[in-house]
Amino acid sequence: MRKITLLLTICFVVGYVLPSLGQFETSLHKTRNGKPTWYNSENGGFETLTGVPIEDLGCVSCHPSDGLNANGDPVPNPYEPTCEDCHATNTPPAPGPVTEDECLGCHGREQAIITMGKEDVHRSAGMECMDCHENTDMHGDGNEYDSMFELGAISTDCSNSGCHAGFSHPAQDPHGGALHCTSCHASTNLACYNCHFESQVLSHVKRAKQQITGFQILVNREKDGKVHPATFQSLSYEGNTWIAMGPSVAHTIVKTGARTCTDCHANPPYNGDIEAINDWNADGIIQFASWDSSDSTLSWLQGIVPLPIDYQRSFKLDFITYNGDPSDPPGPSKNWSFVKGEADGFQLLYATPLTTTQMSKLGMDTNLVSIRPVTGELPNDFRLDQNYPNPFNPATTIRFSLPERSHVELVIYDALGDHVETLVNGEQEAGVYEVEFNARGLASGVYFYHIKSNSYTSTKKLVLMK
């Protein structure tokens, strides 16, 4: 009997474990490439404002939150990802199976969703993480990826064979497959609102104001072009503020009670009452989250939140900072105060905002967009035109031309050279564009607008006269 058991163990190791170990070396569970990809300055991450290398943050070598590996032993210091993070190896047959608790010990957002009691049809049916996320998701496919959002990094999807392959209901989906299933069937997403980065830098304490749910930001997912849910992380550090956003699915899938037309479309014939769209149509701004200083509470939009094409200008939230000791234990607290309502940087990776056509189909007034394409022939040269009218009060239009697809930054500065507002910061197709700059709340005077696109730069003066 012992020989049979030994033989089976050897077969298991040779046939499954060894190939998996070879893949594991390039997997995201081993390389941990995700955090540096989002944070480092070469990708336009938050390091551009903090100047603090990620190696100094204590969050590169993340490990189970209880500090114990699957064997129940303390993780070593310095830490290095190993099989024992997930698999018990101190009891035969080794390595042991991965338990749900081992997954949730690292994947805190999924644990938070469960703790909050949010419904998921898969969990209700008794399914666990490994029922959907199989070998290549765990151990990799032999290729190294920068992020789980990258094409090929995660193979699990609703439409996979054995799941919902070929599933469609055209009577309820007039979009022709342009929407990912989760845009309608994920009831909510989750975000940890406003990371206090001083706590992370000085004390390696992970501190956010609170977890928020009830919203579903909609973007175009880069890897398949489908409308897809997104979530974000907001940060503040020494007065600097930041939003990082990307496609994400909280495990809150519902079979019945999914979104219908009135939950997303504010225009006829559906006439949905949608907070974010109502907010946009009032003034071309989506104030996603607001801080009430009188009682130190946060409020935020519920339901779908379409990310506008000019999101750098129009997607707003209030940034706050923790007033206590950065080494304080994390937990609920009202010891926070307002910093400002503008993001110094907005990072959108592996996704693009909704187009003006998509916005219009949802009932959003696209005349309020600050950037809009101008029909006509493609330009031969880069060009930045003089704003009109000039002088102006309170709004003016800036036109620029791109002979090729380019990354465009269009920024407003005051007469002292201080940053006022970023109007454009992202990829644009070749064409002629117009951007509206609304100077409400600014004092009369001379301002400058500066464009940078590929190797082209130009600066012009504009005058606000109230």
C-alpha cells in the first residue's frame, strides 16, 4: 500500500507539480509585477508625485495578512513568494490543496465583499475561487505579465467553455455583445477610499478612510474592447492627490435583479433616473464623492457611473488626509480633514473612457465635453491654435491638431507657472480637436495653456476678464 501511495505521489509531482513550478516562476503570484506597474514613475504612476521608490514602501513583498504561510509558520524576513504561501507542505500528500482562506488572506477586496454580505450567485451555489480560477491563473502560462489586467494574464471569463459559452439573450441585450456580462450582472464594485500615503511611507501602515460600494464605474476594457466595470484607488500624500483606475470585477454577480435599460439610459424611451448622468448633464462634471467637514462623513454616487471621455477634467472627488499619528492602527476614525477637490494625477490603465457616441446613447449631453473631435480632413502637422474668444469669461475654446495618433497633455498654468487644470492627458487618434476651458472660480488675469504631444510642444497665452 505504501508503494502505491508513493507511486501516486510521484506521478502527481512529475505530472502536475513540476510543470506548475516551472510556470510559477513567471506567474503574477511569484513576480508580483502588479504593484510596481501601477506605482512606478515610468508608467506614469503615483511615484511621479511622491518621489518615494516602491522598495521603500513595504508593499512589494506582500504576504498573507496574518503573517503566516499555509503551513502556519511565520513568513520569512526578507520575504520571497513560494509555494508555501498557498500550499501546505508539512503534511502528506504534499503540496496540499489550496483553501479558500489562503486565497482570501491576500485578496482583501474579495474578503471584504464576503464580510459585507454581498450576494454572489457562484458562492451561493457553493463554488470557491478554484472552481473558476484554474491552473494557468494560479501558476501562470509560462509568460511573464505586468498586471492581471493584461491580455492573457487571467484566462477565467464568463464566456469560457464549461461556464456560459455561447450564452446570449438578444431580447435583453440590444448591444450585440459590446457589453461584458459583468456590466449588468455585477451588482456593485468596491474601493478603499483615499489611502493616507504618509502612513504607508513612514510606518508601513495601510490606511484608507473607508471601503465604499454601491457604484459601478463603466469603461471600455482594453483587452476586448467591451464596456466593463472599473474601480479606483484614491491617494493623498503631503498635499498631492492621485486617482488610479482600471477594469475590475467585484465578486457580486447576480442572476436575477441585474441592471436593465432604465438603470443605465437617462434618455427616451427609458428615462432612467441616474445620479451620475444627472450630475453630468447639470454642468459637465461628475462629482463622484464629497466630504462633509461638519461631521467628517463621506458621500458618493450610487449606481452606474460612466467615465466620460474627458475624465481628467470632469471626474471629481474630494481628497482627505488623516490627522493622527501615521503609526496609529488602521480602523474607523473621523480624524480626517479635507485636502482639495482636484487630482494632481489621474492614471487609467488597461481601459479607455467611454466615447462621445457611447455617452450620447446613455443620455449624456456631449455638448458639455471639454474635448470633442472636429470633422474634416486629417491635418498634416501638429498645431495649437489661439483660444477663442480671448479675452473670455468664463469659458473659452482651445483647438489643437494631430497628424497621427498621439499621447496628448494639455495643461493650464497661471502667470506664476503653477498648475491650474489638466484638460487632456491621454491617447488621441489623429484629427482636429476642441477643448473647452471653464474658468469659473478663478480670478481675472493672464493664464497660459501648454500642449505636449510626441515631440511637439507649444504654449499660448489666454486672458480671463471678469
